[in-house]
Amino acid sequence: MRGLVSRGQREDRGWLRGAPPPWWVRVLPVLLLVAVTGAALITPHASDLGFLLGAIPPLAVLSYGPLATAALGLGVIVVLHLPATHLDRPGNTDLLTIVFVAVLSVFVSYVRSHRDAQLHTERAIGEAVQRAVMPPLPERVGRVGCTGFYRAAQDGTLVGGDFFDVREGPDGVRAVMGDVQGHGLSAVATVVSLLGAFREAALDQPDLGSVAGRMDRRLAVDSRGVRHAELFATAVLLEFSADARSVRVLACGHPAPVLLREGEALEVAVTSGPPLGLGVVGVGPPKEVTVALGPGDRLFLASDGVWEARDAAGAFYPLPERLAALTGTVSAGLPGAVWADLPRLRFEVRDDATMLVLAPGPPVA
């Protein structure tokens, strides 16, 4: 889904973070029941393996509902009473223990199934909130191709403090990427305010400085009357010319875009102004720069979570250098390639990670 992860990718949640259990976990209790029963039928010496049957109901809890768990527990009790398996001599205490474990496993499976259903509902709501806050980017806005990537730092959440958007207005295509103070759910309200201000300003403000001023004022108003609010955000704004042969860039405390051109990755030289929300954008407006664009040029934007990823020695991830090595990757796969490159080179991401690739060019016929 665009705007959440790069095109063609899904978020990797893992088994312990809500994803369905792997196939071998589902097969294990059934396979164990078949294996022990088969071995006991073949030779009486396999009767010592009977204790393994007691593990089947608890294993079933991991991936089966209460009915399937009860069926597997009943299967264990049936196998224990078959004379042909040579396992039909359990003591009363042993048999009661297995029955108790089976009944308890059914109860636990019932609770887990309901918890999973609730978590699934809450995750669906979180995805709906994510789409409402940052709708998936279209493949192209005007003359600019778009690919977005977003991963929240707070474990188990889908929204955080980073944001981006691309909008077409009367003066051309405008884009923004930003990072509000903090991350996780506490930053969502600020993200909503900033995106709303950008989307409105992108339509009626004459230049990027005015757009930044509108966003700055939005944060100042939101923090007014709140003691020690310290509400601010970094942002970088771009405006493509009508023919997409140049782009104006304005930075407010945010890392500059990286220009990908003919196998090179060059950080755009733009003097950054103060972050938004400090009330000084209008007093000392940031300086914007204009960059000429040629065929095949692309702009790569990333949040602090990517730029400030560190390795064990404390060194920062060399983003421009790595992008130069990855310039052969198509735009749709570039954010995913960078995301895979980070752990491969043993760099740890400690903040929200957001990437945006903008590829100006003529519209596809």
C-alpha cells in the first residue's frame, strides 16, 4: 500500500507481533500425534514416547481454535486407550493430568481466539486511521512519479510522527516531508494539523515560503495556551515547475533531498531555516534553491530515522553513498532496497523511518 510501505511490499510483522503462525507450528501437533501413534503401533518399545502426547493440546493452542484443540485433546485420550498402541496403561493420576491439560488448553484457545479477533479489529482501525492521515500516494501526481515508504518506530503501531504528501496545484506539483517532535500515537494530532495546513496552502499560496509560513502558524496556534508545549516540526518542501524541468527546494530543519543522476547521488545544497512551530519562519524566512532536472533524474527524501541510523560504532548510515550504489534500482523498489540495506550493513533504526522518491517526467500516455 502506498504511503505505508513501498509499492509491492507489505509490512513485516512477524509471528509474535500478530501475524498468523508459520505453517510448521500448525502442523506440529498433528504431526506429533501421528508420529507417536504410528511408532507405538509398530513396536511396543515406543511406549516410552507416550509422554509426548501430553504436549499436543498446549501446542494446538498456538494456532488452533477451541474446537480443533478439543478434537486434538480427544485424539490424545483415544490413542492412550487403544490396546494396539501399547499406551493403554496410564495411571489414574496420569490420565487425569492429561484430561486436565486438554480442558485447560481448550479454555486458553478460546481466550486466545477472542483476543486475536479483537487485535485484528484494532489493527484494521489503525490501518484506516493511517489511510485517513496519509492516504496512499498515487503512482503519479501530474508530471511527477511518486513512491512512498513509512515505518513507525513505536512497536505495534502504524502511525507516528513522520509525514509526507504530494499535491498538484495551480503553480505545479508541490511535495512535503516532515517530522514532528516525538513519535508514536502522541504525534498523530500534530501530523494531521500539518498535513491539513499543507494541503490547503499548496492550493492558494504563491511560493514555498508562504506554504512554510502557513504550516508554522498552524503549529503556533495549536500550542498557544499550552504550558511548555514546545511543539515544533522539521520539514522540507518542494515545488516542481509546470514542465517538471526544475524543482525549488526549501528546508526547515529537515535533511535536504538527494538528487539521483546518472549513477551519482548528490545531496541538494540548500541552507536550512529553523523548524516549523518556533514562530520565526516569517522573521527569518529560509532560503530556497532551484535545481535543474534532466531526463531520468530522481529526488530521494528521507526522515531522520534513516539519516541517523547508527551502527555498533555509532557511525551514521551513509545515505548518499549507499544511494549511489543503488541507483540502478527502479523508483518503486528504491525505498525497499534502502530498508533492506540498513540491517544488512548492521545499522539500527531508532526512529520513524520515512522515504519518498519523486521522479519527474512526462505523463504516461
